[in-house]
Amino acid sequence: MRTVATLVALSMVAALFASAVDRYTAVWAALAWAVVVLFTAALLRLHNVINSPEEEQ
């Protein structure tokens, strides 16, 4: 879950920087792409954590 929180935090930081950049630049496009990729990675990691088999003790 720490990985999910880190990915979401990085996504929010990228979104913050993207909001400060002019929309019609390559930097904005790269930051917007990073937001999508990081948030998707966080969702996939969360799905993996939730659906992982329980370890038997």
C-alpha cells in the first residue's frame, strides 16, 4: 500500500506542475502523460494488492 500512496503522490505532484505550465507546450503534454501513467500504475498496484492470495500462517 505504501507503493500505491507513493504513486498517487507523484501523480499529484506532476498534476501540480502541469497546472503551472502553459497548456500548449511539450512540457505540459509530458506532465499530463506522467499523471495518467502514474495514476494508472497506482490503480493497477492497488488491484494487485487487493486481489493477491492471502498467505496462510
